Amino acid sequence: MDETVAPEPAPAARTIGERLRAGRERSGLSVAAAAEKLHLDPKVIESLEADRFNELGASVFVRGHLRRYADFVGEPGAELVASYAAKEARPPPPDLTRAPQPERRSDPRRLVTPLVGLACAAVLALAIWWILPGSKPGQPHETVQPTLTAEQVVADSQPESSPVPPPAPAATTPAVEVPTPTTTEAPPPRDEATPARPTRLKLELANDSWVEVYDSRGERLFYDVATAGSVQSVEGRAPLRVVLGNSLGVAIDVDGQRRELPGNATDGEGARFVVNRSGSLSRAR
């Protein structure tokens, strides 16, 4: 008797984050260890492994983090970036909460009750005005004569007194002119709002490297993966803070002058340094 064996169900396709987490676990690294190796915030690793790509900002930053982390844990970076791009290109589902609603028409019968109430109030006010005394037409009004006191009678019987002459004007003293002190005009203030000349930084990379450049205000000037053989140029207000994921074979020019990377600024393959206003390089604190 032949026994038929049911085929095993195909394993569910793993997401991008699950593949990244599996690659990290194969390498025997924790999230903190992987973040330290890549000079990244551990929250970036957690967002990538949880497929929360919207927490990483624009899509160009997501692709850069995704490619770099995938290559680090042994996963195909180009394939995962293509999967993310295809998922991002899908149209979002329609929002059913914004479906058009039928227009509600007002019921004219709802205005009957307020109109009846206003008519009743007008009739009641007219009745009160008619009942009050002295409000009927044609009825004479009594004139009340004011009562005069004895003082007012005596005052009215006395003749008018002669007008009192106005007082003589008081003698005025001549005004003494007080000399006003002369003030010397202060020199106009110097224009301190003139912006400082920006510092030009050029990086010539011999290998693929993650590059971050920030100006003195903390604004991001460059934040992406730079490929081997490329030249990256930025301008910004010094001091500039630079982070290199791979500092091997990187040539640095500041305002057209070649600068050497300080030896204490490197950490393994990576480097962190500061471009000062004078154009010199120093280790980032």
C-alpha cells in the first residue's frame, strides 16, 4: 500500500530586519557591539532590525545605513537595498476615513419653534406696556412743582453784587538760560554681522567609507556612504566635525591645502577629527 507524504509548507519569506538580525546573531555580536564597531547609535541598529525605516529619516539615509549594516553582518547589501526600494515604491492603501459624505440639508421646520417664542415675547411686552399707569395715549401727566427752601428765597430776593475784579498778575522773574552741555558723537559701531568665510573641505577616498560632516552649528553637511575613487567636497562654517568609517587611503584638503590626518584621531579603521578655523586638524573630543 502506497503512502502519500504531504509536501512541507514553504517557509515564510523573512523581512529585511529579520535577515539583518539573523546575520548579526551568526556573527555573535550584540546590538551595542555592532553599533560600536560601525560608530552608530544603537537605536539605528534597532530600527533596521525592526523594519522601522521611517525613524531613520529620508530614504537616502536609510539606503546608506542598510547597505553598510548588511555588508557588515554578511548579508547582500545590494539585494536588501533593492527590496527596500521596491517596498517604498508601492502606493499606500486608500484612506477610507476620507470618503465623501452626503451633504446634510437643513430642515426648515426646526425654525418654527424659535419664531413662535419670539412672537409670544413681543405680545407679552406690548401687554405690559399697555397695563402700566401713565402709558395710555391721551392721559394727562401731572406736573410736579419743585419746593423752594428759605435760603433759596432769601438768596433770590437779594440784589446782584458787583463783580469782583480779577487778581493782579504776579511778578515774573526773568528766565535764566542754562547752557546745554555739548556731547561728542560716538563712533559708529563696527559691523559685527559680517559672516565668516566658509571653510572648504575635500575628501579623496581610495576605499568605500561612511562619511559624516557637521558644521559649527551642528548642521549636517554630508551623511552617506562614499564610494571608492570618489571626491566629496563640502563648505561650512568652521570648526567642522568629521567622522570616517574607513580612513585608510583618504586624502584631505582644507582650502586647497593638503592636510595630514592626526595619528591620535584614528580608532581602528575609522577616524574622528575636527577641522579648525585655521585649517589645522585635531582629534575630536
